[in-house]
Amino acid sequence: MQQQAEAGAEGLLVGDLIHGGVLGCSETESLAEAADRLVRHRIHALVVDIEAPGGELRVLADTDLLEALASGMDPEQTLVGAVAATEKVTISADEPLAAAAQLMAEHQVTHLLAIEPGSGRPIGVLSSLDVARAVRSRATPPSGGLSMLVAHDGRSGGDDAAALAATLAAGEKASALAAIAVPLPPKLVGDPPLRARGGSPNLGALCDDLHEQADALLERRARPPLEGLRYEPRVLIDESPARALTNLCELERPDLVVAGSTHRGRIGRLLTGTTSERLLNGSPCPVALAPAGYAAQAPERFASVGVGFDGSEDSERALVFAAAMAQRHRAPLKVLAVVERALVGELRVVEQGLNALSGQGLTDVAAERLTEAAEAALERCPSGLNADIEVAHGDPAAVLLDHSKRSIELLVVGSRGYGPLRRTLLGSTSTEVTRGAACPVIVCARG
């Protein structure tokens, strides 16, 4: 098992996976107060007395809390200092993830305190669940059993998402968790009498009624297009539908989240609404978006798959993912490499021996380098792939949008936004593509 973890985590560092920042607590706080902090911040461990000058740092993990409760300790009266682990197991953020897995196994702990190289300052906590997720995320992109979270909004956009999920499955082994997030008015949730009564029959009856109606809606509109897939319905009632779906995605970790355009979008175009945009800026999984009206024209399989490529790590991950989708659909893959002026400008600064070149010469060099990078990325894809590299010049978003209208049926792009790793976060190009593409678009999460 440990060898499998090390193989799956190859190339990853502890700093790639830790949650940014460290939350702490005092050893004089009660376990109840610490538990409240764990729940509110949705984390698994707190660093004890993090601000104490020269003090010995300790970690209070959720497992420590469980052991204390199981032994009969009163959470209101027991202090953190009496329960927190006396042994502090730390690891530098620049250590490989395999070393972290080995430390956890040796010390029989589920959390490590990550420290900044050199200074020894605590900068995050790495959990065994983080390691497991890393191993899973490094597995080969979907080529066998594809798992999808289908976000249905109860309207035409949800129908488009379900239809896209069926096409993505390509009639092969796949599972679909169809989720509908029903908004509960914040004013109602925050009503003091209702909140104070907790199990108020008024609020409870409302939630029961909403759940029953939403479940029936999924049965009527989501299940039919997903016939043949391993199907599971899920109703979420929350003040924020986007937050509820993102939390579900964090919990389930599907291969893909599938959503539709806003119902106000133009037919045959993507136009993301609030929920889709929230998913696109925070999902830990790739997000697939269906154009408005897609349910009426969805094919059984994609006849062609395209991927935007600019030589970045994000675009390399997108290419590998697109290659797996192309193989699933037995479709040709078109690698769309775009040379833009900014790239030529970078070459002018950093490349030696180009001073004598200008204009078209620099553009040719940039195109050659981009082609070489795309060929190298394709070599890491499964053999037998029918792939073609097309180099274009101009604005990347405009080139990709043009191909979405005339030559490809599924477009894959990288995030390219600046933000947390292992999350989708739209950059300028991916934003324009998701707002105007004529075919379904998959935005891959960052590495």
C-alpha cells in the first residue's frame, strides 16, 4: 500500500498539497471550543499555542478529539492541553510527498505540521486525506469508469448538463451523481424564532417539502438522459447553491463536474451564471459546461476533441485529459497551439542569438518551440492516439472560439488563473472561452 502511495505521489511536494495558513488554539481552551473551530473552518487539525514564543508546538487533530470523547472526557471541562499530541511531527514543505507518507506510517499519525524551509515557521497542515486525494488525482484521467457530478438547476440548463454527461459517458462504464441545490432564503434561515426552535415544524416542513419536490424533479428530468449510467440523486438545501455544490464536490471528488449555461444564455452558446462561475473558480475537479440548448442536439459520442495548448503546465494537464477523452470517444484530437505577441516578447528577452531576427522570424521560432512542447506532451499520452497539432497566430481565445464553431465538438482548456493549486480558477483566455464557446467546454483544475 505504501509503495502504491509513493508511486501515485511521484513528483509532488508537501508544499503542493498543504492548506495555506495555519489555524491555532490555546492549550487553555476547552475541547468544545476547539471542536467548534474545526467545524466552522472545515479542517481536521489545529496547532496548539502557535503564537507562544519559543514554545513547543503541538497539534490537536480531530482524531485526538474523538479519542477523548470515547474515553469519557467532558468536552466542556477538558482542556486542549490535556489532549493535544505531545509529539510534534513536522516536515519541510520542500520534501517529496512520499517522505510525508513514510513519516505518517512510522509515527502512526494522520497529520503532519508543514514548516517553511529554512525558517522552520509552521505554514500548514498535511493530512492523510490530502495524501489519498493526491494519489487519486494523479491517476490516469478518465478512460475507464468515469464519475460525474451533474449539477442540475431544475431548469433547461440542468437538462443540458444531464445531456452532456450522457455524451461524455460515451455509452461506456460511468456513474452520475445528479445533484440539485435548492436555495433556502437567508431571511428565513436567519429568522431568530425559527433558528431558536431548531427543529421547528415550520422550517422542517418547508425543507421536507422542498426536498420532496426537488427529488421528483430530478427523477423526471435528470434520470431519463442518464439512463444506463450508475445513477444517484442528491438534493441539497442551502442558502448558497454554489457553496453546497462545491462542498459536495470536495466530498465526492468526481472525475468531472458537469453544469449547464444560465437559462438566459443564447441558444448554442455558453453563458455562465452565478453557480457555474462559482464552480469554475474553486472546483477541485475539472468542470464541463454545456451550451444553452444542448439537450436538443447532444450526440451519442463526440466526433472530434480539441485542446488549447500554450506550453504551460496547465495546458499540458489539459492535453493529457483531452487525450483520454478522445480515446474514450474514439475521436481524433486536435491540439490548438496559439502563438501570441506576448510569447514572442518573452522570447525576445530571454532567448540568445535572436537579436538578428525580427518580425516573422521571431514568430517562427515561437511556433517551432510551441510545436516541440506539444509533441513532447503527446508522447506522454497513451499510444494509438490520432492527434494533430495546429499552430495558429493571434488571440488565443478568438482562435479557440472559432474552432468551437466549426471543427470540434468538445473543447478542453486549462485554468491559467493565479490562485490555489488543485482548483479551477479562470484566467482571461478560459474566461472568454467559457462565455462564448459554441461547443461544450471542459476547464481542467490546476495541478
